[in-house]
Amino acid sequence: MEALRQDDPRRFGRFTALARFHEGASAVQYVARDTVSGEVALITAARSELAAVPAYRRRFQAEARTAERLAGGWVAPPLDTGEEPETPADGPEPLWTAAGYVPALPLAEAIGIAGPLDERALRILGAGIAEILSRVHAAGAVLQGLAPGTVLLASDGPRLTAFGPLGAAASAEARPGGQLSVRLGYLTPEQIEGKEVSAASDLFVLGLLLAYAATGTTPFTEGPAEEAARRIAEDEPELDAVPQALRELITDCLAKDPAARPTAGTVAAELALEGAAGLARGGWLPERLAAAVADQEARVLALEAPEETPEKAPAPVPAEAAEPDEGTAVPEPAEGTAAPEPEDARPVDTAPLDAPAPPVETSVAPAPAGSPATAGPEDARPVDAPAPQEPAAPVATGDGDIGEDRGTTRFLNTGPRPPQSDRPTTQLSLPHELVAPPGASPAPVAQPMPPALPVAPVAPQQPGPTYGGPAPYPAAALPAGPAGSGGAGGGPMVSLPLPPAPAPVPDPAASRRTLLTIAAAAVGGLIVGGGSVAALGSGDTAVATDDKPTPKPRRTLPGQPPEPRWIYTHPASESSPLTTAVWRDKLLVVTSESQASAVDLRTGKRLWQRADGAKGQAALAAGADLVFVASPSEFLWLSPKNGKVVHRVRYTDAFGDLPGLAVGPLAGNSGPVIWFTGSHTVTVKAPKPKKGKKKGKDKEVVQAHFFAYDIVQRKELWRTPVPAGRAPGTPAYRVVVDRSADVLVRQEAAGLTAAEVKAAKGKGSIRSFDQKTGKLLWTKQYAAASPEAATGGDEDGTLYAAVGKDLQAFEADTTKPLWRVEGSDGSVFGTPLVAGPLIHTTERSQLVGAVERESGRLVWRRSTEVPGTGNAPSLTLSGSEKTLIAADAVQVTAFSAADGERLWKFQDIGSAGPKGATVSASYRTLAAGETVVVQRDRAFYAFPVA
């Protein structure tokens, strides 16, 4: 922290600035206090020279909304924000946001104080950031906000303070014509190759961040600076100094192929299975860092609001001085506020947009407090880039609206490209660049607007430092393409989603005037200093862009899940959900250890809760106007309006001849009929002993039955004796298929007795019970299908079972094999889902597919892209049977049921707050008309589906 400067604002709404906390490329952070409540906040205020640019204002506000959506856990909750005035003043209103202050040190500063982190601290740091990334990637978006200066180390875990490329920029400046030039702090191999960024790009940067935290340097520094881009794209990282236990995971994150990198959820689980918060309990920072954090907190508490003094108006600036030119830079910070960068760490400015030349920027390792920075190596000096031969083709803007950004990190509402079957979803998670038609000439850049606020005189670029925290890496220039860095086939292009300034009315000419050009010019920040440059020009439409853009309908990007209709969180004060069920496409009925409750499927609002339904099984529809719940001791019929118990049938009353009946899990249902198993204990008298012999002991014997019950008429249809299962004795049955004459069931393997397993010789059995009488008709085995094998069936008399690694079809009544679908090596099929002429398949290898019921011909097969193997994803079809949903422990993936086109994927890291454990429960999905409800523990999301 440092004292406020003379030109620093003193008031931000209800907050009074106390001190400068951190100076970034595009904004300055202040510690401030609410003088009424005493609440301490961290204010992020835009630089005045940038706030005048409409594109910057929209980008700043969009990233502020992203921070608000991610609030909680390792993201400080927002407290307030600067409001846009209804009537614009002569100049732009100050842009700022306020978040709760948490005593913490930037990672770069922490490494300078105490050196590299130990293994436990690295695990907590990586797991915490991965948990945030997992929440971001759940929306199919990309963060691009990681850097040593945006990650803070607090006493209870890490914090993230940047929520997009603007917040993590290495430098930013206003350019002529209302343009915004932003230098990113890093590039990834795919960006160097000119490919799109994806969720995997965030994982590459996370790997760099962890390598830096573990060693204090970058894994790509060895070699000439001019070859840095090649090393990032081709060389293996140097990770010898990284702790052995973490080396493999960080190596995976730094894989050149984005598809080979782990997901954020996988990284979080591998680093801290109990969650970052759980691992950090009891403290995690080294003693020197813990002392530095405590000292910062004490100094903040001791800060007093400075006396307000009349501020001097800045001297007027000539028009030509207000226009940034080549070789110019932003003003240098006041003397003594930061260690000066060496001469070879000064960036060379970018070329104009109509001829983008590769800029070069360098940075040095952060010096310990109070010590001067050391000069960088000779080969780290900037290299002048050759002038391009051809201007870069302009990129046309879409009709997106950043002002109504409602996704987790959905930056730009550009329309999707036509979807391509089986493209990796991670490559479809960002808006695509909209390229001008072939042969289109570069749009002319309009004359710059006069600055709305006086701008301080600019100094030559050479003597002044670049705004933003130092990065610990030397610089290197990216090689230009065959036609120069800006020409056809030029250097790498990266997609930085800075919002274009929207025209007041649709105007093709105005659209062409807005340019979004990003040239990957030098690799930096987390890698080797410098960075890519994003320039946003806004021609003569810029005057109208201070107002909030008109909201437009949001369109779903390929790979990105649709906006949830609603999100419901089960109260933390109540026990976790046990079962969930959809009642007549109107209610979501949730049962738990303490009660049953209902949520309106239209709004996501809880309607009622009923303690009688505690520990109940999944709810069913009993006719058109009652909710049926089977509790441990009784059947309940509840009102869907208020949860009131309308009917109650206790097991002791309905099954009086079976005292102490324990009802097992429901085996299945069809219309008003449910099937279930139950057992009770009877005493078998010992036989009368022979004369002179001692009487034997009476025996306690478990007797089990299979029941059919009509929940509309509320009466038992039939029961039939069945063998008791493993203790406590109630066998668990599952209905495989309900046919007109019989019902086929299988017993869950976990309930088989040792004698049954031995007699079956490793094979599973299917039992047929008469629909009318419950009489056992037959018991059959199918090839080598094991007791654990997934099975399914259809009304036509075909049974489908997993046999080894394959899926086979049999005639149910004769066990005759019909066809076989070969599975993946080392994998097994999960429970298939019958849908019309198709059978949807699922495998432990995370492959989902469809085959024809009649022939077994493979129609399509796709991967969910979940790394590794686990249980086979469970399958759910939408009400229209057009969308197939696959859910597992890692994510939910949506496919087109007809052709397997991968539509979107969804992940939710769950509750990861400092005082709560990370949720690791598997996902559940339920279909309700045109909605699919995704559940993970206490969180429920209602997504629209076809």
C-alpha cells in the first residue's frame, strides 16, 4: 500500500478512500471505508484516461458483472458500484466497483517476500483457483484473468481479483479514434498458432502460475529471447524445481495440445480432494507471509481518512497532445512509489491498427520490498519489429450486447458459427471472430474524439514504465507470418472478447467502421513479458456509445450451455437432498432426512415443505392431483398446492398380516402401479424334541415378498414370496421392462446372499412375474452377463445387457442372442436407454452413442470429453426425445439424440467457501417437458432443451 496521491479521488459513493492498494494496467485499487458503518472495502477504479473510451467502459462493467456472479468462496462479494448517470455530464462519470476487503498479498509480492511456496501451499493455491475456473467453465466460457498480480494470498486461502482480460492486462491505453489498446500478460500455444482460446487455455495459464509459485520463475526462460514463442509452442517446460508430487499435474496443464490438458474440476480434485478450504484449515501461509498479511490488516485498520484539500485543476492539454502517438506512454508513477524497471524492460509501442507490427514488451522479476529492480539480460531488450507489407484484414463486429451479459463470463453476444459435429466442446466455448468478407478493404479510422476529461501530458515511451504489476519473465518477439506480422498468413491472432461499440441503429457501414483487431505480438506476463495487443476502434459511432446498449436476445454459443431458467439452492440449514423427482412437469419434489419439499418448475421458487415426508423415496404422481411419497413407515398422498397430507396409509395398517414390515426401495412404476419389495422377521418354533432330547431354540427368519400396489385406488394388487436378500434381508429389485403380460426384474448384486452368488456361478438372473397375479413365471440367465451387468429391455420382448466390454441383445423369453455392439477396450457399458427405434448407450470410457434396436447398427458415438474413466454416465432424454443428457461425477453433457452432435456441457464446482468443503457429489438430471433439471447436491439448475 501507499499514500494517496494529490490527483487520486477521495470519495467513491459512500466510501472514503484511505490509501492506494495496487496499481494495475487499466485500473487502480484503493482501500476505502464507509464512514457511517465503518465497513472497509477494496475499490477498483478505472483510469480516467481510459474511462473516456466507451469500449473500455462496457468492458469494465461487464467484468464487474462477472465478478458479481462469481461472488462467494474465493471471490470477494461486491458491495457497491458506480452508477451510470441518467443524464450524462460534461465528462464521463468515474467507473468503480467496491468489494469486501480481505487482507491479502498479490502472488508476485508474496514470492518476492518469502520465495517459492511449499507443496501444501501450492496445492491450496491451485485448488482454489481451479475451483473458480470450474465455475467459469461450467458456462462454457473462458476467464483469461490469471496473472501473478491478480491472484492474492489471504490467511484462509487464495483470492482472485480479475475477471477478464481487461483486469489481467499488462498494459492498456487509449488510442486515436476512440480505440482501446490492451496488452495481455501471456499467450498460450494455441494462441501462438492463431487458434481460438478455450477453457483449456485457462488451464495452461494455471500451470504457468503454479510453476511460477513453485520456482519463482517461468518454465520457458532457457534460450534466446527471440525464440520464446517457439519454446512455448514446441519445447517441454523446465519443471525440475517443482515438487515431485505436483510435477506431473503441472506438466499436464502445460500440454501443447489443449485437449490433453485436464479440466479445472479434475485439477481441483487432484490438488485437494477435500477442497482448498478444507486443506487450508489451520493456516497455510509461511510465517513471513502470514506476518505480512497481518501487518497489512493492522495498517488498514489504523488508516484515517485524509483531510480533503481543494484539488488543482490539471493544465489544459493541446488536442495533439491528447492523441496517443507512436512512441508515447502513460505518465510515470510518482517517485518512490515502485521500484523502477530496467531500461530493457520498457515496451516498444504498438503500430497503428491499419499496419499492426509486432510490439515487444518486457518485464522483470518482482524485487523484494525496498530493493531496486535489477537490470534484465541483454537479450531481453526490445526488438524492433519489421513493418508489415499488407494491412491486417479488419474484423467486423457482431450485433452482440455486452451490456446485458448474464452468463458467468459471457463476454460478447456474437452469433455462433454453424455447429460442426464432434468438434471438441472446449474449442467452442468463446465467441468466434467475425471476419470481414474476402476482399474487404480495411475500414478507415475516424478522427479521434476530444477527450471528455483533461488528460495529463504524455511522456515519451522510453523513460516511463508500463502500468501494471511486474511479471517475472524476460521478453521475446513472436515471429511474423509469411506476409509480415499483419498480412495474410501473419502472426498468431488471439480472440480477446472486448465489446464493440454498438451503433444506435443497424448500419452496415457503421459496423465496418468498428474494428476488433488483436495481434499476438510478444509473449509476456506469465510467460515472457510483453503480450498480445487488442485494439478496439469505434469510428464515428463512438459518440453514442456512452449509453448502455439496447438489450438484445441472447443467443447460445456452441459448446456453451443455455441460460438457466432458474437456479434453486437447497437451504444449508436443512439436511442434503436424498431423492428428487418431477411431478407432472409442474413440481420438483425433494426429499431429505428432515422433510419433503416442492419447488415450482416454472419459477424455481419453493412452494412448501412437509416433515411427514422425511426420508421419503422419489415422489410419484398419484392421479392428476396428488403427490405420492413412500416414507420408511407409511405411504403419503400430499396436496401439490401446499404439501398437506390428504391420505395416509401406515404399513402396519395396510399389511397387518406382516408385522414389522420394512419396505425396500421402489423397484419401478407404470401408471398407477408401483412395485416394491418388503421383508419382515418371523419366529420359527423349534420342532418338538424326541423323548429324552433337549428342546432346540426358536429361530428368527426373514421372509421377503415382492408387491404390486395401486397408488390411485390405494390398495394392494398382489404379493409373492421371494428369497430374502443379504442382511437385513430386504432384496433390492429393479424393473427392467414392463410388458403387457409380465414384468421383468433383476435383483441388485449388492443384495445377493453369498449362497446365491455361488449358485449363479458369476452370472446374473432376470425374473419374470405375471402382471395380474404376481406368480413367478421363470428365471433366466443371458450369456455371460454378470450380476452387476447393466440391463434394459423393451415391450417387444428384447433384452439388452452388458456382456464383457460389449452390449448384446437377446430374445427375453428364449435368451437367443440377436446382435452385439463392440465396446471400448477396458470399458463396460452402462444402463441403456430405449427411445423409439434407437437405443442410447453409455460406457465407462465416457462414450455415449445410439444404435438401432432392430439391427444393432451403430448410428453415432461421441465422447463427453471427461478425462479418464469412472462410472458410465447416466442418460436422460428430454420430453421431446430430441436432446440426450449424459451426467456423471464431473459434468453434464448435452447431445442431439438424432445424430450425436455435442450441444453443450455444464460443470458446477459447488460450494467452495473458506468455511465449507467443496462439493464432489455426482450430477443428477431430470426431464420435465422442455426443461432439464440438473442437480448437484444442494444446487439445482433448470436448463431449456429441445
